[in-house]
Amino acid sequence: MNTITLNIGLNNNPYNLEQAKQWLSDGYLSKNIHEYKYTPDGTFVDNPEPTLIVRFTTTASFEYLIDILKELDKIFTQQCIAMSWVQMKDGIQTTKETLVYRDEFEGERYEFDRKYFIYWEQVN
């Protein structure tokens, strides 16, 4: 089983916090979403970014989730969505973390940086 954590920015998102949660609950990830948290203290490119943190479990592969997040980038009008993918298999933990950009994004693409990612455990 894989545990996924997403950071979805809300500054330029056409959906407010409750609408974004509802969209996710009814949309692509509807069968998987388990928990949401919110923090007003996120940061993106050195700017404050209120952030929806989403955590769920799935058997979906890392590559499959990349494709789904590219579509969510468009729907939520994001430059990118940050993802932490943790797989536990046969007692071995594998972690992959990335920023997922939609294919047609033409701006500067940043690398995933753990100091900016908001992990589930960091938010009350």
C-alpha cells in the first residue's frame, strides 16, 4: 500500500478550501481520499501560499499518480502540485517526492525541496 501526501496551493486556485476538498472527494481520487488538513503558512516561490494538505492510501503507482496530478494542475490552475509517495512493501519503505507540472507549463520548473513541503505531521 502507498501513502500519498499532496500540497495543493490555494492562492490562484479557482476553488476555495471547501470547494477544493469537495472536488477531490467527488473527482479523480474520490475512492482514495482519507484526510485533509489546511495551513495558511505554506510558501511557494518565497510567497505566502495557503495550502490544502491531502493524505490518502492507494495501490496506484507513482507514475499513474503523476498523470492524475498533471490533470489536477490544470483544474486547480497550479504551476505544480507537490507530492510525497511512500510505499511500504515487504517491510521496506520507498519514498519518492516530486513537484508535478502539467506538460504544457512553460515557466521555470523547480526541484522538490523538503524545506517547503508541508508534511502531514507538521499540521495540527
